[in-house]
Amino acid sequence: MQPPSSVQQLTFLVLLVLPGISYQYLRERWRGPVPGESQLGERVLRAITASVALNAVYAAAVGPQLLDTFRTGKGLQYTALAAHPRAVGLWSLALFLAVPAAVAAAVSWWQRRRAVAVYRPAPTAWDHLFGAADNGAPCFIRARLKDGTWVGGWYGTRSYASGYPHGADLFLEWAYEMSPDGRIGAPVTGTAGLYLRVENIDVLELVRAPAPADGPDDEGTSADARGADARGTAE
């Protein structure tokens, strides 16, 4: 198979495969990846197959109308395409984006109906946990390290959790003393925060605790009162 030898041939090749690329991208976006398409070659093959199917439908359904629109007395010329820029734009939107998007939406909807599990767009459970608005609310976090040691602290507006594709880690703006059985104690004196790497964690738990009336807020006030509330909730 010879590669495209001119700009026109390359453009024609791109237009032939573009419907399938649009379909494949939107289907993965809405439905999510599936085990059978984990390899790039499999995804490319599916996109090409979708392009062949869509282009065949286009040729059967609107092929004569397209030729009549852009044909001149000398046949199909680029000058004829340039003479109808609005028609070219509308047909391109319909054939390369709108129709593949509609097919991808229909296929994704059908597959979601039959799926046992629910697909979430977050790439990992870690991103879902700290990326959702409700899960990102201030709370206490305690973690048991792989050596059995318990550590914990306050996750507030000055804390930070990394996300995909970076390595998962966590910064807690306030560190707390932890008992050997995982109970949250008093705030660490002079703490400037606590850094945790996920690969060192065996168990991690979010502990909801009502904020006391006199603090502590994210300005670092009344940490002792916050620790008392956490101990009551955790126990």
C-alpha cells in the first residue's frame, strides 16, 4: 500500500477516516474504555471500521445529492467546492461530526443500559474521591501506613490532593496526634501540615466531624476544639 503522494490525497484520506475517529472518541468519552480496546491498534481498527460503515451509509443515502451539489461541467473540481463554502461547511458538520456523534450517543446509551457497573469519567477512585464537590468538603483524614502506624490530619481549603496522571499523594494542612488504635488526638503543636504518599498507605478513611462554633477555621484558629470534635466523631 502506497502512502499519500500529494496534499489532495492526504486530505481525501483524512476525510475518509474522520467520521470513524469522531465516533470512536465520543463513544469512549461517553461510554468509557472497555477491555477489548485497551490497545491502540484495536482502537484504530474500530475507528477505521466505523468510518467505512458511515461512509458507505453516506454514499447510499446522500451520495447523488453531494455529487450534484459540487459537480461542474468538467466533473467534481476543487473550484466547485470553493464556490459553495457554506454548503461544504454544513455538509462537513453533518457528516463528520453530527452523525458520528449521534451514532456514538446511541451506542453509548444502549451499552450503558445493559452494563452491570456504572461508568464514571474520573480515571481513578482517588480522583473521584477528592474531585467531587461533596467529597471535597473539609474533613478529618486518618491513614494506616503499611508498617501499622496511624497518621492523620485536617483536610481543608489549604490542603491538596494530586490527580491523574500524576502520582497520587495528599497534603493535609494540619497534623493531629494519633493513638496506636487509630483514634484522633490533639493537634500537633506547631504543625505546618502533613504529607502522605499513597504507596505508603494501607488504609485511608475520611471522618466527617461538625465544625465547632469557635473554630477551627482554615485560618488555623482553635485547633484544640476541632480535635475534640474529631475524637468524639471517630470514636
